[in-house]
Amino acid sequence: MVSPCQSNRFGSPLVPSRGLIVFMLVTLSLILPTLVSANSIKNVKKPAKKAIAAAPKEVQKKLPAFTFDQLVDIARDLAATPYQAAQKPADFLLDIDFDAWRDIRFRPEKALWKGTGRPFEIQFFHPGFYFDRTVRINIIDGDKVAPLPGTKEMFDYGKNIFAPQLPQEVGFAGFRIHGPIKSAEYYDEIAVFLGASYLRAVGKNHQYGLSARGLAVDTARPEGEEFPWFREFWIEAPAVGQKHLDVYALLDSQRLTGAYSFRITPGGETTMEVQSTLFLRAPVAKLGLAPLTSMFFFGENSSPRKFDDFRPEVHDSDGLQVLFGNGEWLWRPLQNPSGLQLNSFDATNIKGFGLLQRDRDFGNYQDLEARYETRPGVWVEPRGDWGPGRLELVLIPTQDEIHDNIVTYWVPAETPTPGVPYRADYLLRWLDPEKVHPPAGRVVSTRVGRAPGKDGRIFVLDFDGEPLRELPAEAQLVPIVWAGEGGEVLEQQAFRNQVTGAWRLVFHIKLAETTKIGQILPDKRPPLELRAFLKYGPDVISETWSYTFKP
């Protein structure tokens, strides 16, 4: 387990179709993440139904048609019953290929609230291919709640010829939210709920990238992962001029249920205020809160270059950023490892974490279709005290950029008890990286290579940020570099990068001698943990760079 340990004045001690659909096909089968801490839990009580029934009629009329507390009751009752598998669509729909499924398109003129003047519209996805279950959709409108049937008249089947074989009601696989995020005249796509408990969103100038999930169960454990799914949704009709959309979701899986609410507010930065209450049917080994899933194929730290590709870098996110409870900021560059890699960070009372795309330079990607420099980051801000726990980062080897291979989530120190409600709230922010950077200097690039004429490896880190640029020309920074077991720091120096105006830290690591089998089979050598930051006088003037190097 990696434990942050520095002190400083900035913080106390130390594509639309392809990007949306292919992305989801792959991520549904990958290892992913998360849940709540014991200290973040609040007892949830059933509402006083008798008191409500006895209230005067005029008071009853003012009660909302559907509330989060009602959903909590539904999740509690569901957890007291055996798990029931999802309703499947027609068998032949599961046998169609990706192109056939993509050719089934929702008719825009059938969009929910189309032409009503409301600030949002909803379009729906057809079940089939890898989307092998249907979800129930309910609409809350004023004092009424009504189910919305998914009929085949809502869809254009394109070149497919199987529409006559389908029943009148085909159901929905998920939905997407549209709104005037860029201009008042056009409703752009803002967010998507599709597959298991996955959801994605974008800000005004973003293209879809990484995903969030409702919950992860037993991620990266030998016995395999359990994938909870949102089996039912309630979408509240927004008033004209309203800036947000409220969505409620019922989570279900073999060993747990959950009540979720999402208040979605689009803009330059799109936010989701999340409430969640969980009920376990049976014990689980590991729960992860606020899981995020992304893709890292290769980047400037991928050395030697393993893939024959014209693009310098390919990734939706390039690092994990963490704000610990003690005020320390940490940056962990992502990697595409040769084998499954699990990193764990002590993160009691964590204040924030997220996967970010710090590199916003098109020249470092050169991809006119994917436009990786426009991918948003996602920052998780816990509401309340989550208590003791750890943050995990899972890196999965991949040979293709269509696979999501990065997962992060927060794990409570104590697993919740079956039958007892657990409450965890947080804010999801879909944003540009500069919206949530540390107050000190930050790492903007990590490069690794063989040390010329020497054994071991050379590491080159570039730090940037206003505190560093404001230093006088004669400033002398002191680099602090630490290597774990298996490595030795031979030399280190920090100096201003006269080309960019930022600061560069260069250090040389000598790898410890290994056994004969380790010399023959380099993959048998254990990974080396590294950490570095910059000091100016008595003050730490940068975030902590953290890295796992696999010799």
C-alpha cells in the first residue's frame, strides 16, 4: 500500500457511434470498480406512511409524486427477496453483430418532450447485441408517475429486415439526454445511461471519453467481478427554464441492491449530484464507491514503443489525481502494463479523486477522428466524511484502444453488513483538468528511458504551474526522490526548462541486482515504487509524483 508522506504550505503532511457504442461493448466485460465507507453511512428510515395517510387531503396533494426516500424503500424491499435475472430481448437480437445493432436508430421526432419547450429531451437505445437486457423507464410529471413503454415504432431499423419478427413492445436498453448545451437552437447530447450501471457525460466543448459507474463489486479479485445494473429508472419532467434534470435509478445484482439519484446540470462543466443508499443481500469481499473507467493505450511514458502507430499518444485519460484527507495532492501517470497491476493508496477521509486528461495538445495525438485532446476528466468529490478506506487503481493490459483498461474506485475499510442501509453521496464533475489542479506545481509529462552509458533507467518529469513560473530566475529547487525496494537513486537535479518556462526534474535509478532467473526472465522482477516532488527552501512547491516501474 502506498502512503503519501510529505508536508508543504499547499497541503498538510505528506465518436459518437464508435466512441459511444464500441466503448460500451468492451467496458461491459472488463474489470472495474466501488462503494462507501462505514463513516459515510447514515441510517435510512422508512417514511411514516400512517402519518402521511392521515394528513389532510390538501397536504397530500402537495406531496411529490416520487422521492429518493421512496426509492430507498423499494431498494430495501428488493434486497429482502431473491435476485431475479433481467428480462431478455428476443434471442435473435442477441445474435446480431455490431453494425446491425448500430443501424437501429431512435427516431428523433419521437424524443420525450420533443417540441414542448422543456430544457431537455430524451432518446432511447434499442436492446440487442451486447445489450442483452431491458430496463424499465418511468416518467414523473407533476403529481403523476407512469411507465413509458418501448415500442418498435420509436425506432428506424435501417437495412435490418427483422423488424416484423419483433413484438410491438421491444423495451429499452438505456437512454441519452439532450439539451441546448452549446446553443439555444440545437439540443446536443449531454449524458448517456447504457449498460450495467455505466454512465457518461460531457461538458460544452468535450467529446465522450471515460465512464463512471454506479458501483463495483469484487473488482480485480480472483473469484471474478459481479456487475450490478440499473434495472429501473424514473426520469422527472423538467419545468420550462429549469437548469437541471433529475434521474432516479434502482441498482440490482446477485448480492445487493441500491437506490441512486442523479441531479444532472450541463454546462462548460457538467455536474452530477449523486445520492446512493445500498442494501446487501449477502456479504461481499470488496465494494468500490464512485468507480471510474477509462482507456490508456500508450503515451509519452510508454518506452520502448510497443505499438506501430502513426499517433504519438492514444488515451482517454493520462493520470490519476488524488486529494488526500491530509491536504496532499498526488499525480499517478497511467500505463498499459504487461500484466494486471493493482495499486492501493491509504485514503482515509479522502477529499477528491479522478481520472484526468491533462495533455490537451492536439499535436501529441494527431487523431482527427478521436480528438483525444477534447476528452473530459471526471473528478469525484465526496459529500460528508467517508472515513477510513483506500483508493485502488487497476491497470489492465490491452492490445487495442477499444478496450477500457483503467479503473479506479474508493474502498471502505469495513465492508457493509447485509440488511443495514449504507448511504454515500458525492459529486461527479465532467471537466477540463485545469478546473481541479493542485495549488502547487503539477506534473505535465513523464518520460522513461535507458540511462545512456549506465545501468538502470532515467526519468524525466516536467512540472508546471503558476507557483513555479513565479519563482525568481535565480531560484534553486531541491528535488526529493524516493525509490522503494529494488531501486537506488544515483543522481537527481531540477532546473528550469528554458524552452517552456516550466521546470524539469531528471533522476537516474539503478536497479538492484536480481537472481539468475530474474536475469533470464525480466518479468519475474518485482515492480519498483517511486515518488518525487520539488522543494523551494523549506516549502514543498509541487504535488507528489507517484509511479510504479516494472523492470
